[in-house]
Amino acid sequence: QGPLVESGGGLVQPGESLRLSCVASDSRRSGYSKGWHRQAPGDQRPMVATITSGGHTNYADSVQGRFSISRDNAKNTIYLQMNNLKPEDTGVYYCSTGILVAGKYVPQDWGQGTQVTVSS
């Protein structure tokens, strides 16, 4: 296993919810910012949500109000609660550990990804 391991993906219908989890095995990065990203086939891997060590969150416009990122530092785990899922949310979701450079989140480590499919 790598430094980050995601779980919780699956097949759901539009309007349903999923919660993704990501466990970090390297406690040395426990204070880093964390992020979730989505990659559709043939696409890049844009940011979905990020959270700093202090709990400040940032979301892509497409998921604002539907997704919620959180972290449990004691468990070295981050979560992505996804509500009211839409077909365009389909993709492989990756978690990352990152740093802020001039206020911009820059991923440093990646998980292996978990598939989320939203389809009726």
C-alpha cells in the first residue's frame, strides 16, 4: 500500500450520497493540507475540495453546497461527504497530501483512487 489509501467508492443513482475516506499511513505528513480530486476518463485530475491543517476548506464550484471535506487528525484520515450526486460527478476520486504555495494547493502525494459512478 502507498502512503494514502482511499475507500468508499461505488455505484449510486443520481440524488444519492456517498462518503469517501482516505487514511494516511505516514504520520509525518499529518499536519499537511489534504485534498480530494476527481479524474474522468481522458481528463486531467482537477481539485474537488481541499482542507488545511487548521480546517479551512475550499471547493470547486461544481460541488459547492453538495460536498463536504473533513479531517480527523487523530486518525490521519480525511473524508469527503458527497450528497445529491449527479452523473457528472462520475470519475476516479484521489486523495492527496499537499502544501500551500502562494495560497494555492500543490499536491505532494497521491492515493491509488476509488471509483465513483453515478448512473440511473
